[in-house]
Amino acid sequence: MSKRLQVVVDDAELRRYEESAEALGLSLSAWVRSALRAAEREVARGDVDHKLAAIRDAFGKSFPAPDIDTMLAEIEQGYLSPKTP
């Protein structure tokens, strides 16, 4: 479901945003959605220390994984195998 978002900007800002959108061949709405998504990705989510601790913990473990050539061969074999319902 889509929702409408109203953002108040001054005339000069609006002109710059319209020019930026036009330069990319986008509507102003599409440009704004893209800019909002990019801005959202810049915001850190969650506790960084907790994430780093999880990565360090996983790095110290040994998981049963074959070498890359074996893994790729297994993937290829899966694609070639008949599908079961």
C-alpha cells in the first residue's frame, strides 16, 4: 500500500530538485524516492558493537563447507537435476 508524503521546501530547493531529477531522466517523485532510499542506507541500524562481535565469533568457527570448485559443481548439479514436486 502506498502512502502520500508531503514535504515542504522553498522555491529554490524545489527548482534544484527538479533540475536534478530531469538530469537523470526521472520524475521528481521518482528522484525523491531514490534520494530517500539512499539516505536511509546511510543511517546505521542496530548496535555496531553487537554486529562486530557476531562477525568475530563466526570468523573463529569452522563450518563444513567444501572448496569453491566443489561448491560450484554441486550448484550446477542442482540446476541439472530433475525437479521434484
